[in-house]
Amino acid sequence: MEVLNGRRNQALFQYDDHRLHEHQGLHFRSITEIRIYDALIKRRLLVFPLPVAVLVDAGAYREPDFLVFVRNGRSGILEIHGSPYHSSETAAQEHDRRRRFLDLGVNVYEIYDAARCYNHSDQVVSDFVGRMTRG
């Protein structure tokens, strides 16, 4: 496996109260993200963990948890939501973000509960890939 060194366009956004976890030379914000990453990789999918996306306008940056491609050419974003960052107060913003990605051509955008992702990562990935391969 290649080793990644130095600065990269992956997990760029950092929070003072949240340390990054390193796994296979990549950065993650939680063990839950690592569990989902491992489940996606086990399926031999093209996976971009915590990529920086530029949404049309320079400066309109977003960082989805996972951008995934399946063999039929469809793309999907898998988001993991749990407190404290994804509360009922931010729900409207999250829906706007979802709509924006879909309007720009992402085929599927699914949000999963963090506890479910941690405890049932293989099931979550099966559900997500199933949604991506329909249509």
C-alpha cells in the first residue's frame, strides 16, 4: 500500500475539539467513519473519504463524509450524522446541502445515524450500495 505524506485535499476542515484519527494513511474524525470506510473498501468500491468539494463557486467548499462510485457509473454521498454536529437546529442547512449536491449531478445522497453506522457498518453500506445500484 502506498503511504501518503504531507498535505492533502482530504479531511481539511478541522475542529479544535475533535482530534483526527489516522487509518491507512488517511484522516478521519471518528472511529465510526473508519468502520464505514472499511466496509466500503471491503466491497471494492471507488471511495473518496472526506474529500473537499467545490460547489460551483470558489470558496463554496463542502466536505462530505464519503463520495462513492459504483460500477454502473453512479455516484453517491454517504453522510454519517450524530450529535453534536448534526442537530435538529442544523437540519434545514443539511437538507439544502443535500439538494445542492443532487442538483449538481450526484445520483444518491443518503444520511445515516452515527450509532447505526458504528454498530452495523456492513448493513449500512449494503443499504447505501443498494440505493446506488437501483435506477
